[in-house]
Amino acid sequence: MVEFSDEKIQVGISSCLIGNKVRFDGGHKQSSYCTKVLSDYFDFQPICPEMAIGLGTPRKAIRLVKDEDRIRVMASDGSFEVTEQLTEFGEKTSPLLTSLSGYIFCAKSPTCGMERVTLYNEGTNQGNRDGVGVFAAKVMADHPLLPVEEQGRLNDLLLRENFITRVFAYHRWQSLVAGGLSIRKLIQFHAEHKYLLMSHNVKLYYKLGPLLSGSKEAIEVVAKQYIEGFMATLKTLPNRKSHTNTLSHLQGYFKRSLSSAERVDLANDIDKYRKGLLPLMVPITLITHYLTLYPDPYLKQQVYLHPHPEELKLRYSH
């Protein structure tokens, strides 16, 4: 795996999702959104655990089998088992993924499924969809802060934006760490993300600030506590109510600058967004416009106004 770069956002991905013919049937599950849209912003690092351990293509399908308290990975006809090989691959590969800022897994895969993978009862063709792919489970356990998602869930526009927001935010954090930690840098990072955090979960946001004020812990301890809370906050899906609250806070920065007509326009756009009559991008665009007319250094640095490239159009549909 390549080293971390503060310029390229490296994202792990199941190899079949970028069109590589690595599936058991000799095919792929190419995601057009990944290959035609996200590839302009992410440097994808493809991995196929099954091919990596020597299973060719085409090949017999494998599946998760529950054997008392143990999960085994076996051919669908029971003719062979690859639990040990996949476990060894995960233990060898997962620690090398520290340069990644996110990971997109292939749904339902016995190696790469993030959730709801069929877990069969031993000796039967019956099972429940409560399993997790063995490689995905290892990656998520080893890298609990890493933003992860499945390709199918990216069709949900809210989940899509949340994942991409977290990837960009985590990459900014990794860049900060790579440049050397200090309390001053942590405080500045927190300040820049204030309204992004508030838009996700205002209660969790208010718990983060005290971690950075007057702590006697070592900087590494403070940073670990902070980023755990930071990523947990961003994992909460924002909604119209939380965005409206955030927009209202931003509106307050202009109360002495805007004319009466401008104040009314902004208040109306925020209220129409609250009612579902306008997408989020409309009041955001107006606030950005007013910021060019009436500059405010603190507001200008807010990541909330541009958490990801506008070209991705993630705020146009909600």
C-alpha cells in the first residue's frame, strides 16, 4: 500500500467495483459512480482478498458458515475452506492501510461485505443476513475511525454525502497529524470545523471543545480523544432541523452588515430550506455570496461552507 499523501485522497475499494474481473463468475460489479465521478477526487486502492489468496476466476463461490462460536469461510458446496488463508491475509494487509482516508466495500460479499452478509448454518443452505465479510470486519476493527461504506448504500443521497464529508474531513485530520501535532493546531482545526460539527450533532460538538482547553494529558492522548469524538459526531446524519440551526448561527454574523432586504432574502431562503422547498445549496450559496461582500475571517474559514467539492453536487438534492 502507498504512503499517505496530503495531496491525494487515497480510498480503499473492493477491486470488482472499479471493473476488475475478479468475481467468482469471472465478472465484476463496476460502480459507475465510483469510476466516473469519485475517481476524479479519490485515488482508489483496489483490493480483492479472494484473488490475493490465490483463488482464480472463475471459481467456486465461497460463503460464511457458522460453526458453533466460529465463523468459517468455505466453498458453497463444502469442497474446500479458506478461513485460515483469508485470516492471514487480513492480518498482514490491514495494518498497511493507514494511508487510506476511506474505504468502499462490495455489498453481500463474504470477504468484503460491510453488513447483512448471509451467514449460513453449518451443513445447510439456510442462514441469516447478520454476517460481516471477514476482511471488511478486520479493516473496520483495526481502523475504527476510517469512513467506510458499501457501494449500494451510496445510492442513498444522505448516506453518500455523509460518507464523502467524512472522507474529506478525515483526510484533513491525517494531513494535520502528518505535519506535526500541537494544541494550537488542534484548536484551529476545531474552530474551522465548528459549524460542520454543529450541523451533524450539536450535543456531541459541545463535548469536543473542553478536550482542548486546559488538558494536562500528552498531546497524543488529547488528539486521540478528540478525533474519536470528531468522527463520531460526523457519523451522525444531519437533517433539516440541524442544518437550519446551523444556518441561523451563520446568519447572525451578518446582522450588522446586511441591508433590510438582504436580511429578509437570507431569512426566507433558510426558512424555505427548513420547509423542504429549497435544497441546502441555495442558502449556502447566498451566505457565501454575502461573505464576499462582507468578509468575516472566522466565517470564511468554516469547512461547513465547502466540506467537499461543489462539483459533486451533494447539496443540491436535499
